[in-house]
Amino acid sequence: MLELLARTEGLRLAGVDLSPEAVALARRRPGLEGATVLEGRAQGLPFPDGSFDACVSHMALMLMGDIEQVIAEVVRVLSPGSTLACVIGGGAVGGEAYDLFLGLLRAAIQTAPAAQRVPALGDRRTRSREGLDSLLGPAGFTPVGWETVALDLSGPPEQVWAAMSGIYDVGPLHPRTVTSLREAFFERVEGLAKPSGVIPCGMKVHVATARLE
């Protein structure tokens, strides 16, 4: 995401991730020589007060705990008039490979040992416009702008699997479980293929924006 933002000249960029591996990868991205990339948590951002005029969160805010503290930290590091923009997952478009994959994944997770299951993450209020308004309004933000965007992830079966299997719930599963999940997906997804061999697959995301008054 920082690499995309770096295409606009004149921006001073900074990024935070709790994973040291992710931070190391980001620092090696082309064009980010001038960006500040730090290991840290949103509940305690490693920046001085009023450091930024924008904050962007991509598929992350909805997974965070202690959300009131996260918002307080965002307010602290933003200057008045700054913008908060968040991309929030919205689930499957419907009736396509994403629905099929999620159904198979839920079944695999139910039979997996507890140690291989990702616990419920985040605060449900971050997943809706009304919920975000209830969190951001008292912190000094304007009413949330809300846009729903459909993403087309259609393609050959291998490409669709690669896109689907990267979600965080798959990570802790035993390799044998992932192999079985993959085999079941490929067996079932054949019924969705178009004559061209393309598997229809889509998901939607919500883009939420608010300005700090």
C-alpha cells in the first residue's frame, strides 16, 4: 500500500505493522527509501502528536482489539482536518467461488484442533457504517462516508485458489488440512467453470472515510 501511495510525489509516508517480517519486506519495496516503516501496534502508535494529515487502514481496522484505544491513537497522531480512510471486508458477492471456498473452510476449521483455529478478531462495530459512526463521532470525526466496491477475482482455478487461500484463517491449519481443503475446492469448483475455463469469483469491500474536525 505504501508503494502505491509513493507514486504520488510530495508525500511523506510512514507505515506500521506488528509483524517484524512484514516490516522487513516493506522496507525492501522499491520506491520506499524515504518512507518510515516501523514495527508497532495501532493501540500505541510510535509517532508524536499531530504527525500526519491522513491515516489509511487496509483490511486491518476490522481485526483490531481495544478499538477505542486504536481510535484515540489515530486522533492523537492526526492534525485537525485530517482524513481517516479504511477499507473493510464485505464478504462474497454471492453464488460464486468465494462462497464455495468459505463453506469448505468453515467445515475444515470446525474439525481442526483448537490450536489451529484463529479466534474471533476485532469489534463488530468496525464492520458497518453505523458502527463506525458510533465509534468515530465521539472521537471528533465527521459522519462516515461509505462506498461499496465489488472486486472481480475471477480466473483459472489455480489463480482463484491462490487468491482465496491467502486469508489469515488458513495460516494456522495443518498442511494436510490445507491439502484436503485444496482438493475439495478444485473438485467442487469445476461445476462453476465457464466454457473458457474461467471460475467466477468476487468479493466486496467497503471504503469508509471520515475527517477529524
